[in-house]
Amino acid sequence: ACEMRGNVRFAGDVDASSGYALTEICSGDSALYRYLCFDGENTVMLNLRTDGELRGELYLDGWYLACLTANAGEGYQHLTAPVPAVTGIHSLELRFYGTFSRAALSDFVFFREG
């Protein structure tokens, strides 16, 4: 389940890998995903598109997990960050801040690296 706050919407996006994305993201918006199952993953990757500077903060069950930054660019950018290995079922909140006017999130994935 996904709960969105602010301007962010789930909509079709021909440039997104799945054809859909969280779009119309503005600074201060957030998306909360519940009931995600983790199995020791230690890296997160977000595919973001932005027209300015963007900081994406990730929170697991309300606790700070990681921060990724992106600058204006053409198309989606693949951003990665290390995270503490997580197991079990948790909620994940993505919060978006910055000087951008609009951004989109195509997808995110957690995986084990190393």
C-alpha cells in the first residue's frame, strides 16, 4: 500500500521503466509504502528525474535510513546509497526536498551488494 502526501501522484510516464511513476513531486512531498519485506539488503537504488536540485530522504518505520541527492538532468538518474542491512516487514517513507519545481520517481529497489 502507498500513501502519498502533497502534490505527488501515481501516473503514466513513458520514460519510466514500468510505464508508471510517482509524478508531480514537489519539495515537501512524501510517499509512504507499508508492509515491505526485507531480507538483509544493504543498498538502495532510486530512479529519479528532476529539473533542479533534489534530496531524497528515506525513513524505515519512522527512523532515518539514507539520503540521496540528484541534480537537474535529462531523463531518469540511477542513484544508490548504502543502508544498514534490514530484515523483516517494515514501512518505508520517501521524503523529497530541494530547489526543484517538479520531479518523478520511476522506481526503487533494495539489494545486497558485496
